[in-house]
Amino acid sequence: MKFRDLIALMARCVVGSVLIYAGFLKAAGPAAEFAAILEAYKLFPSSLLLPLAHALPYLEMWIGLFVITGFYTRKAALAAALLSAAFFISVGSTFLRHIDLASCGCFGADSLKPYQTMMLDIALFALSLITYSLSKYPPRWTLDQVLQ
């Protein structure tokens, strides 16, 4: 086992697990509750809040599943990095616009403070980029390697 394979596996497991967990907690709760949290961000028109509240948890879970299993590893890692960046920008914009979020809504009813969420987003972004860079060739312990 190479050290780089171990790092790639650990990064995939962390990123994938967090995305699956966060998506599941949001999907398990009422979509209207998540839509209300999204409304507090003041980023989206009200007509998009409920569709976004329905779709985003499943998008997170699918990306997390692809990352953790190593299916289209590089594309999934890039999608995870983009998702983390979007979450960081969304929460960060509330600081710049002086919007006080009671909860970021990242983990459904489980709540993190917005600055904690931003630190988590930075970590997930970095781990996603590590996964992307270490996956130029199908890494070990991935579906990409099995299906190649």
C-alpha cells in the first residue's frame, strides 16, 4: 500500500461521509423546514426555495456516494469541491451582508455555528482537491479501478 493511496482513501471517506450525512439529515426532515433556512440566506427567489430544498440533499448524497466509492473519482471530487465552495460562499455572504443565521442548515436539525460551517467547508474543499489530484490514475480501492 502506498502512502498516497492511503491519503486518497482517507480523503474520499471523509468528504463522502460528510456529504452523505449532511444530505441524509436534510432529506429526512421536512423540505419546508430546509426551505425556510434557505430563505434566511436571501440568495434565491422564493419560487426556487422549495425545489432547491428538495433537490440539494439528494445532490449532496449522490456526490458523496460517488466520492466515497470512487466512481468517476475525479469528477465526483471536483463536484464535491464546487459544492463546498458554493456552501462557503453562501455562508460567507451572510457575514458580509450582516445577516445573522440561527443555523446554517447544513446538517438539518443538527446545528453548527456559521463560522464552524465555513471551516468545515474549507476542510472539505481541500480534501476534495487532494482527492482530485491523487486520482489521475484510478486509485486503489475505487470502483474506477474495478471497472477499468
